[in-house]
Amino acid sequence: MILRWKIKKNEEGMLIKTYLQQIHHFSRRLLVSLRKEPGSIQVNGTSQWVTYKLQSEDILKIVFPNERHSDVITPEKLPLDIIYEDAYCLVVNKPAGQACLPSMNHHNNTLANGLTYHYLENSIPSTVHIVTRLDVQTSGLVLVAKNQYIHSLFSQMQKEGKIQRVYEAIVHGEIIQKSGIIDAPIGRKEGSIIERTIDVINGKHAITNYTVVRSDYRASRLEIKLETGRTHQIRVHFQYLGHSLYGDDMYGGERDIIQRQALHCKQITMLHPITNEKIQLDANIPQDMGILLKRLRLG
């Protein structure tokens, strides 16, 4: 990946390292890796040190070294529903039942295994940098960076609330209040490494916004936006309200119609970190949630 910037009058006199850190949010670690690669930092076509003092109208060029594919992720030819892809990132519609990354319980068939194969097949010199993870049994859109630097930019955007995700969920019972905010801290459930619970003493700040799309006495179809990204946040917050997600037996939901939590990330909106273009991407709900909505007459 190659990036170029023309130095403005008000940036004149800055050292390259200062310019990259303050203006473009380069980490110290990334600068160290660039210094080790000859020709990775150029001004007006000539290699320079990070201590070079920039002048107005200079063209600063950064040539990022190719990343090595991870040795711990086995490439696998898996079906990938790629919604968007460019030289910097991609967005994929992940099915329920697929983990984002390999773990002790999921060595293969993960999104990362499939993406590693996709990168090798298309000569993309990158490791897998997943920005917006989803639970194994949650379907929907996942944002992936193709470079360590792009990943760091996206991470900063997440902290600043500049990546918006919209979820669709189907919960038990009728939620009378047509829109609301759930503000309740979430922590680990005692004795479990997986389950979370509301913990007002040691829990982390968590806020969920919801709107009721349709409802009756049996169920409510919801549109959800998160202000924080805690593990199992939506699932725990709606259990706390007394409206567990259909299929989510870990948090009190019934699995008679659907065999996984009825939760889908249906939309991502963001400003592209390089082009500054606004991008909005959508993914229709999957078949199993569609069947559930028909059975409940909420479709």
C-alpha cells in the first residue's frame, strides 16, 4: 500500500515523524517498522529519515511493507459474501455459526480462514485485521482492514463513534415503549468465562439504543444501535429488560423456532479513512430470521 500527501503551508517545518504521528495518527511501532524498510519514506522521490524537516509543497510518500500472512491461520476455500472491497478494507456478510477468528473452540472454518485464502488467491499482501467482530451465532456485516495502519485508523474511529452499526433483533414479548435507551453496566458472570451479566459495581459502561419496528404480545422486532461495544451487549441488555432474544438459550431465549440468537448486523455506515467518502452498506436478514418473522407474523 502506498500513500501520498502534499505538505501544506501550516505544516511546514514539522519533522516527518511528528507529521505522521500528529496529522495521520501513525503509531510509534509503525514508524519503527517503516524505518527498517529502505525507501519506505520518501520526499519528492528521495528517501528520507523521519527527522527530515518538511517544507511547504513537499510530496511525502509512504510505501508500506507487504504484510506476511499469519502462520497460525490456515487458508481455507470458504464461501465469502463480500459486500464491499477496495485496496484498504472490505466488508463481508458473515453467516451465523461462523467465528470471526480461530480460537480454542474454533480452529477452522472461521471468517479469518476464508479471508486468508481470499488474500492468497488474489495476491493481497495482508494479514486479517478484523475491526468489528460478531459473536459466532450472530450474522451480518463485519468490517476488515487490509493493513495495520488502516486497522489503527478504524480503531480510533470506533472510539470516536464514527463507525455506526445497525442491528436487527427479534425478542420475546411485547416491548410497550416504542423506543428507548438501555444504560446498564456489563461484566463477567461469576464462575463463567463466557457469560456476561449486569454488574453495577464492577461492570463496564454500556449503552444500547432501540426502536420497535413491529410487535405484538408474543414478540417484538427491533432496530438497535450501540453506543458501546461490550461482549454480548445486546443479548444481556434485553435479558435485563425481560425480553430475551429468540433462540438465545444462554440468556433465556427459546429455541423452538430458531436455533441461534435472532440477531443480525444489517448496516454499517462510516467515512472511509483514506478517501473520506461516506460509505453505507446493507445486508438483508438471513433466511432463518425471515422464517421466524413469518411465523410470528412480524415480517
